[in-house]
Amino acid sequence: MKSSIRNRLLVMLLVCIIVPYFISVLAIYFHTKEKVEQHEYRISEVQLQKGSEELGQYFQDMVNLPYILYLNPGLFRIFERGFDKEIYSNQLEVDKWFQAFYLMRREIHQVRFFIVKDGDSFTVYDAKVSARKKQPDLSESPPIRQLIKSGSNFLIEPPHLIRNYNGAAVMPMSDRTLVLTIHHKIKNILSNEFLGVVTMDIDLSRLSTICSRFLKEGELVILTDGSGAVVYSTEQTLIGTKWRPGSGLSLTSGRSGDITMSKPLPGEFGDWHLIKVTSSDNLYRDVRQTAYISAFFGVAVVILGLIMVHFISNKITRPIQLLSKKVRKIEGGHTNIWFNDTGRDEIGHLERHIKEMMERINLYIDREYRLELENKTNQYRAIQSQINPHFLHNALQSIGAVALRSQTPQIYQLVTSLSKMMRYTIRMDNWASIRSEVDYVKAYLDLQKERFRVELRHSISIEDSIMDMSVPVMILQPLVENFFKHCFEEGHYGSHLSIRGWLDDGDVKLVVANDGPGLSLEELNELRRILHSVGHDAASPNNRIGLKNIHDRLILNYGSRGGLEVDSNPGGGFTVLITIPTQSKEDDNHESSYCG
């Protein structure tokens, strides 16, 4: 009952308690989420500001570090005149200068000094100076050439694996350190003449220390240069890839809901960005836990409400519900219903009045039913006399005699087959022997053979021991009719029909099979579903209704041991297996499973 009192109570519980509660939970969740986001923005803004300033100062110190060479007159003269032309140059002294520069910062992994005069190159690795090497074409390498053409005094390459610049033996081949390379231009301050380049390979340890200061669980820190290349990231796989940072303080929400904020570095590194990505899973973890707890209590409230509704419905609305069911039964045609007329409340008063009304209605229906039944009986007898089987048989035999006198024996044979079928069909009994079923099928095959005018390929092989067994009438002919419908009517005239029967472990097995077009797996599964469904499906094809009718009759008469099974091969062929126990479901209706 769609509008029952119980359903109304449930709707009231849903509208007045459950829905408002969960709406409040969602409102609190989103409000808290917004507050958490704002708090995270403020903290991240302060952290990014401090981090960007510290990183900007660090890079400024690193790119300015080579200016200290200008304070060493002897070393600077080597850059101006060349190593061979500087008469005051001493290899050991020069090595000490180079080593001192290398040791100025712990994160310096390798230093290369390139002197344009004479194209000399020196490399310092692990505080050891390599032998001088002539590299006059070094100024034509892409990074040095780019540095010379630019108006800046330095150029920073994205992170890469360390390179052995001079092929020095002091650098082991196993060194796979990821370094950031800074090229610094050395020039004559007065004449602005290009004198050489100091190349520093610095590892990322200092960057890691600075970025880790404001890193929390579930967060990612990224540093990008002006081209968008990732110079450093706490996620190592991102280093060297491309990133698209925003300008200034920005917020973007990706598909995963992670919060991304960026801040530019100050000074000369304004096109560099420090980016912080905060995982939404970690950011909203506490908020979600609060929401889950609230939802848990909401479910508890729902359960208590359902218990309350169940109690009220059983104690208050159950009598009304029972009375409503009785009224629906009356609407369905059930007139003999018990009413409790002993109650003294409003429900008892209604039941007494309904009981009295039903007694008067039953008297009227009984009188009208008897009269209608008598009329129907008379009509049935009149119709039955018109189609008396004996009369029809004699009439068909007369037609057959005329056919013989006209020398058309084929017509006589067809009339005889039709006569057999009509006598079998009109019979009132619901049971017949397998022999009668087979004779009926043979007569049907004779008529179909004449209809299609082709040689009918069929075989019937049934054991004699089961021919006189009593079975429900008309269980074979609908299966043979399906053969003609799906084979011959669709042009498959060469298909073969096989009917077999035998006794197997106390059960009779009847198989009707053909090698015509089969069913797909989907069609076969749908047919099996229809066979085992309860009731009839009005949208099912007629042939499926016929199969289901046979299956249902077998189940009604023999229980779960009897029934009908179908099988098919998509490549061709359709098989129906009928199982009939030797003892029926109701042995009192049939003393023996054999006729005669």
C-alpha cells in the first residue's frame, strides 16, 4: 500500500529528521573545509614567502660567488693574459687558488675555469685540480655561447647528471650525482672584454634543506626556472620535467582536488617560482573523520527512527493494515474472508459492517452464479453437439471416399491425417500415451510434407517399452511445429528432424532435435530465463510461450524431477530434452504410469 500510515511515518522521519540532519552534516563539512583551506592558504603564503626569499638569496650568493676572483690580482691576470703569458704564474699557487674557490661552499661538486686566452681549461673535483687542457672551442658550446650573447653575467642550466669536463681521472665513472650548473662570465670591468667562464656544478643538498623546512606530510615542493623546467622537487622523478607555474600567489584545483600555490623568487630570479602542492587527502583528513563520525550518529538516529516507526505501525496501524488487506482480497474476488467482529473500537465496528455486507453480496452472487452456470452449460452442450468428434470423423471419411472415387489417393491420405489430428485434439482427456503422441506427430508431418512440397528429412526412434506410458497431452507436437517455423519457413529445407525416446534410470527421456539454425548465447540464456520464470511474459514470442507451457505442465504434474531443457549451438542445431519420471507428482490421480 503506497500511501499506508507506515509509509507516511517513514516519509515524516525522512523529511523532518534524516534529511535536515545530513544537510547540516554537509553544511558543517563544507564550512570546515573552507576554513581549513583558508588556514592552509595563510600558512602556505607565509612559508612560500620565507622560502622564496631564502632561495633567492641563496642563488644570488651562488651566482655572485665568482666575483671573489676579481679580488685575487694574480688569478685575474691569468684570465687577462693567459696562463702561458703570465710570467708570475706558478702552477702550485694557481692550484691553491682554484682549490680555495672550490672549498668555499660545501655543495660545490665540481668547478671548471675556462680562460679564453689560449683556450686553457682547469677542473677541480674533490679538491683536486686536473691538468691543464686546451679547449679553444669551448666558447662555441651552446651554454657558453648563450651566456656570451646574453646581457646577464650568469646562466643556470637545469639539473643534469654530472659531466667530466676535462676527462680528469680523479672523477670516478660511478659518480652519478644530479647537479645544477651555474656558468659565470668573467670580463674586464673597464673594457667589458670577455675573459673566461667559471662553471660551478652544485648538488641539490642545500636546496633540499631549504625546501624541507616548510614541508609537511602529503605535501610536494617544486622549484622551477624561467623556462618552466623543474630545478628541484621533493619528488625526484619531477626534476628536469616541465611545469607550468602561476604568476604570484595562485590557487588551482586539479582533478584530484590537490591545492597548488606558487610564489616567485625575488630579485634577478623573478621568473623562478617556488611551488607547494598540498594533498587534499591529508589536508581534509580531520574534516572527513568528523563528517564520518557525524554520519555514524546519523545512521544511528535513522535506525532508532525505524524502530520507532515499526513499533508504532505494529501497535497502532497493524489493525488498519490487516483490514486494508482484507478489502484488497475482496477486490481480487475472494468473498469468503474471516472478519473479527468482536472488537469494540472503530476497526471492529468497520469489520462487523463489512462482514454483514459480504454476507448479503455472497447470497446475491451465489444466486446469479448458479443461473449463469446453467446458461453456460446449455451453450456448451449446443456447441459440442455441433462439433461432435464422431460427426467430424464421418464427414472427413465421406470426403476421403469421394477422393478415392476421383482417383486422388493423396487427398484421401491428407484427409485421413487431418481426421486423426482432429480426433486427437478434440478429446477431453489431459493425458495420452506416448504412442498416441507419436501418431499425432506423424499425421502432422504428413500434412506439413504436402504443404512444403519437399522431401522431409526426419527420424523417429522411441523404445517400445515406453510407447504405452501415459504423459500429458500435446508435449511433442509444439516442438515439431517450432522446427517447421524456424527451419522450413525460413528456407532451411535440408534440416533434419530427430525424435528419440528411451528409459533412463527410472525416467523417460524424450529428445526433439534439429540441425537447423541455432541460437546465440544471449538468445539461449533469455529462453532459459523465460522457461524458469514464474508466470507468463506477454512480450515473449509464441514459440517461447509454447515451450514454457510444456515445461510448466511437466513441473505441475511431476515436480522438480520433471521438466524441459533446451540447448543450442550457434553454428547450427537446437535440442529440447523432456524428462518425465515414471511416477507422477500425484500418484493418487494415476494408479499407474502406463496405459492399458
